[in-house]
Amino acid sequence: MDLLVAAVGWIGAGLMLYGYARVSAGRMAGDGLPYQLTNLVGSLALMVNTAYNAAWPSALLNVVWAAIGAVAIFRLREAVR
């Protein structure tokens, strides 16, 4: 189980870094759905890892990060309608 949770954490970190790098390089819009989905999935993966390892400050940070991403995705979907 430890190896699986570690892998989930690394994938989450990679996704978040990927999104940040793409936005910083001007290759992805920071207010677009791809970036928000990348951040949401990455933060959920990191949330699993940090909660499993009882790193509560990081777990809480990722809960908030995921909530921000979920609200942004909801608003983007509403704007399309």
C-alpha cells in the first residue's frame, strides 16, 4: 500500500508541476479547463498521499487547492451554458 500511495503522490506532484510549467511557458491558459483539471487531479492525488502520511498541513492545503479548482471548473462550465 505504501508504494501505491507514494506513486499517487508523485503523479499528483508531476501533474501540478506540468500545469504550472505549461502556464508559465504560455502554452496553456491559466483560466482554462485543461489547467484547472490538471490542478484538481494533481491536488486530489497529493491529498491522498499527504493524508496517508499524516502530513496534515499539506493535506489541508490540497483540500483547499482542490476546492478552488472545483469551483473554477464549475464556473467555466456555467459560462459555456
